[in-house]
Amino acid sequence: MKAVILAGGKGTRLGNLTQEIPKPMILIGGKPLLQHQVDLLVQYGFREIIILVNYLKDPIIRYFGDGSKFGASIHYFEEPTPLGTVGGIKEIENQLTGDFLVLYGDVMVSMDLNRLIAFHTAKNSECTLVLHPNDHPHDSDLVEMDDESRIIAFHAKPHPSGIWYHNMVNAGVYILSPVVLKMLEKGRKADFGRDIFPMIYKSMGIYGYHTTEYLKDMGTPDRLEKVQHDLITGKVSRSNYENKQSAVFLDRDGVLNVERSYISRPEDLQLYDYTAPAIKKLNQAGLLTVVVTNQSAVARNLCTEEEVKTIHKKMETELGEQGAWLDAIHYCPHHPDKGFPEENPKYKIDCDCRKPKTGMFRKAIDKFNIDPGTSYMIGDSERDIKAGANTGCVTIGVRTGYGIKKTSIIPDFMFSNLAEAVSFIVDEPYKMQVDEVFRHFENHKSSLPYVILIGGNTRTGKSTLAACLRISFEKLGHQVLQVGLDNWILPEEDRSDSMNVYDRFRLMSLEKDIAGLIGGETLKLATYANHPDRNSSPVEYDPSNARVIIIEGVVALSSTAVRQLAHLKLFTAADKETFRKRFFEYYGWRGKTVDEIALLFEKREQDEFQLIEKESKLADLIIN
């Protein structure tokens, strides 16, 4: 397959930078942008390249010559007068007898071109456009596809107000067949995206190849600076689908938007105020954002699939207005239960996509080459967490929506909402502390298992730190046993007002159990149900194969006997304002009123907080 690079533009928006050299010859990472493109083409087996030149053509021709030193045969066509993105290609029609790839010379591209070509071939496409979401869809020309990826509409900017669109933008990379050339007018100045594709898509097979790989034009000073930064930081190369990608899978209702049972109209979808900034933060971090949502309203005959898609168009439009985008949205319209008179029988099936099954996840994993082990699932229900765990993701629960209240499976992490969850993922607040723990572990020479205690007042991040450590150790191949001391807490109905924190945790019994566990004994007990909607369930702690045992809880440092068995003692702390905020959020999630929480806070200050705070002096490391 031949490749054509359109490199004749003047680049006037770059000002003085293009006074003496053409825009495609601007250096990025020490070599011209055009060389990045040639190197990419050669990497994927393209050996014949035609570069269309006009403005300041000589520097291009001198640099690349016949292309032999770059591993290709390069030819040039000079447009006597600029003919847009179309006219020059029409002029070399006789050289393009088979399908060919088109690149715009001002776009930094990092793509697995083999995947693109395979898609083009599988679809028997006459014209394939590379498409992607961006952070400014409101002033972009947008494309719409059907479920088979066939393009069914073009929406040129400016877009009418009050109409919603999918965020899918023409990225300026095409595979065209010679059939397309026959539909071009020789000598006419025209643009593929603006003039040709909207004219021909109804009469021929035009398909959209949706990718999240790196495609960014550098036609303005700001964009040039961004591309240069992305190259230096490795973002450009990482995005190529030859590399495994990391994603954040997101439930929709109760996570991105206010939970309203069976949303069936666009006007019922209300994004949380923090949703767009949180998604934008993930976008900027280079993490894929993939919505996986059960939408049984279709099976219940409350709405159609087209209405679900319209709801998603609204969501994408509102996110795009704030500079955020979703890389993919997968929904399951099915429901397995049958026999209701109003149901839509077509969708009443036992499918493989309805969470907690993993069909929607697998579809995204295959398409984007996602590594589940470095990805996350954020949800508000048991089925979300089960689906994420079944896929192999790190699971995060949020207390919005259904709030992970009725559940038999506990997520790896819990946060108040999407914003907190995203900040945790992107900012990695415990990275330095985890690295410090690993330094202690690597210097450890005595017998295993290596025992870590994590104590500290309630709501100071003990379980979050413990999970960070567990996951980090597991990624290095160490078997870890994580023990939560909350499972020793007396049920509320068995407590008295005279009890302090040590009484509530049954410290004497706990001390004996933990000593036996560290000594190799398997321990069986019932979990503490920390929400009224949860039931206690059996849990078994088996230390037999554990290389690391992490014990976390308010009283983790309270027992002299347990401390003497530990290799590393950590204490988590939080400033008063953060502590109070978390306390009120947590007990609000548990269903208590503000007055009840205030009374409880006052009591805990006397019989727990002050006692536990003193134990910070017993720690090897204090984690703020």
C-alpha cells in the first residue's frame, strides 16, 4: 500500500516559525514532524511514499531526497497552486492504482497501522476515516456511525444549539480506494472533510475507524508546545495500540449522573457538577475512559436503543462543552427475567454483556488493547464491583447512587464520589509512602511472613493505604494477606455507653487471634457489617502461603504483644478539617442524621480519638 502525505500548507498560524521552513519540517524531539510520519510508515511496511509539496518545498526535498536513507522510496508532486486536501491527490490519480493511506503533514501520529488496515479490509471499505473524540467537539466537524461503524452522517460546525452529538471527530488520516478518486473534480480546490466525504457517504461504503491513539495537529503555537511535551513524556509512543493501554471503566447512573431508576429520556440525565472535571483529569492523564452500563429500560420497554443513544449524545455533548470526553460507551439493553406483559421480548435474554458479566469490558479490551491489571472499575453497586473483579481490574466503589450498600463483595477502595476516586487514581497520593515501605521490606533479612501494622484514627486512610500496599506487593508476585480489624468490632446492639475503643474492638480477643494468625493459624470469623443494608458474612484468613501480612485498623498499634510480632508499624493521620469532613460523609452514607453524627463525633473524641492519637509515637512511619 502506498502512502500520501499532504505537506503543502503555509502554516500561517505558527507565525515566524514557518517563515523559512514549512510547517511539516518544524523540529519535534530533535527531528522534523514529517520524519516522525515517514518513520511510522516505514515501521509498518510502507515503502512507497508520495509527498505533496508547495510552500517552501525545497527544505523537504533536500532533507528526504529519494527516501533511501529512511528505508523508503519517496517521490514528490508540486501543486502549481494550492488545491486543498483534494486537488493534489486528484492530480496524481494515475499513480494510485490500489488502496492508499493519506496523512496530513501537520499531524503527529502514533498508531498501529496494521490494525487500521485490517479494519479497512474486514469492512471491505471503499473509504475509511480515522476518528477520535477530542476536547473541543463544539467547534469541530463531527461524524456519526451506525453499530457496524459505517458513517451515516456528517455534522459540520457550527452546530445548531439544543442538538446533541456523539463526540467523534475526523482525525485527518484516511485509507482511500481508487473509486474515491473518480468522484473528484480535477483542478478544483476542495477539502475531503468539508466538501467530499459529506457529498459521497450516502452513495458508497465509508467507514469510521474509532481509535484513542495519538493524533494531534501542531498547527498553532499552543498545540505545537503540547505535542512536544507529549513526545518528551512518552505519551505519544504509549498511546500506540502495540502497547497495552490502561483504562478507567465507569458505571453511568449514580457515578457520572444522578441515579434515577430507568432513565428513558435525555432530560432525565443530570451529570454531577464534578463529573466533567473528573473525566477531563483522566483524559489529561492519558487514561482511557470507558462507560459500561446496564440499561434494562430497553428490555422493560421503557425506551428504545435509539433513545439510549440520544441520552448518551446529550452526555457527550455536555462533557465536551467542558473539555472532557469519553473514549467509548458500551451499554447492555438486556434483562434475563421474562414474563412481564409490558416487556420487549427481543431483549429478554441471558446475555454475556449484562454486569456482573464481562462482555462489555471484553469488547473494549479487544478494541483498545487494554490491560485489565493496570485498569480500574468505578461503580456504585455490587454488580459493578463483581464485573470489575471478574475482569481483573482494581475496583473502586463510590458512595453516590446505590453507594455499594447492599453487597457481598467489598471493593478494593471506597471513596465519596467520582471526583475523589479520580484524584486517587491520577495523583497517586500514597506513592511515596508505598516506595518507603518497599525500601524497608527489601532490607528485611529475618523470617517471613513480613508483618505490617497500619493503625490510626478512623477515616484517616488506613484501608486505602493497606489496599495500595497489597496491590503493589501482588504486582511484584508476592502473596499478601490483608486483615481488617473492623471485623472484630462488636455489633452496635452489643455495645454499652461505658465502652471505649479498646472494648468495642474486643482488644484482648483480637490480640490472641492476631498472634495465632501471624504464627500460621487459619482464622475464621464473621465480618462486621458497616452499613445497615449489609449482612455479616463468614471470612477466612489463611496465612499459610502469605509472604506479606498487612493488618489494618484503628487499634492495630494498641497491643504490645501484636506490635512485637510486627516488622513495620505505620500510623495514618489527617488534619482536623479533613477528618471531620470524612467522618460526617461516612456516617451520612450509613444513614445517620447530622445531629446523630455530631453527637457521635463528640463521644468518639473522648473515648477513641484521643486514645488512638497517642499511639502515633509507637509507629515507625507516620503517614499524612
